[in-house]
Amino acid sequence: MDIIEFKSLRNSLHKTQKELAQLLGVSLKAVHSYEQGWRSIPTYTERQILFLVALKKKREGELKKPCWTLKKCPAEIKSRCPAKEFDAGKFCWFINGTICEGIVHKNWQEKMKVCRSCDVFLPLLDLLDGKG
């Protein structure tokens, strides 16, 4: 996640830097540092801000069908996938160990490379294109 995306997501939540810092459980200085590019945004912070945006979009009815429906996953994959197990098909990107594109990705960074081009995840970032 880069600083532009971080700022856009904070703005989509209608939160000040101080309010976001409280939500994320970090200091105000940390949020300043992320937005200025002085400090890289840790994975746990990226996941948390994306989760908050997803919850807001879910409440507003903007999230689409579950991943296994959109991706037409075969029954054998669905039966092994944590997204289906936890009925989290709109939050599959948040759960490590999901079976995306037929494989389990090793870490968050690898997973996000796939997720950032996925129809399940893309509605979270539509604000970056001026849609949110």
C-alpha cells in the first residue's frame, strides 16, 4: 500500500488522522509518518484499514457476490478454502490461506498481488479511481 492509497482510504472513512490512529491502535505520529512516506505502512495496518473500508462498503451494499460464486470455484476447492469455511466470501482477501487461483499464497504480499486484480477486492479501491 502506498501513501496515496492510504490517504484515500482514510478519506473514504471520513476520519481525521487522529481518529484513524485511534481506530488502528497506532500513534498520531505513525499516521503522519505513513502519509508523508517517512515510514512504510505495516501489513497489519494495511489489513486493518482495508477491513474497515470493507465493513463500510458492506453496510452500504457495495460489495458483490462471494468469491466462490464470482470465481466459479469447483466444489473440491470450496470445501478446502477458509473463505467458504468461515462464510467470508466478500472478505476472502483478508483471510490468509484462501485458495485463490488454485493455490494458497505464502504471505500477505503474494496474496495481495492476486487480490488487487480481483473483482472481489477491487470495489474496495474504486475510490482511487474517483468512484468512491
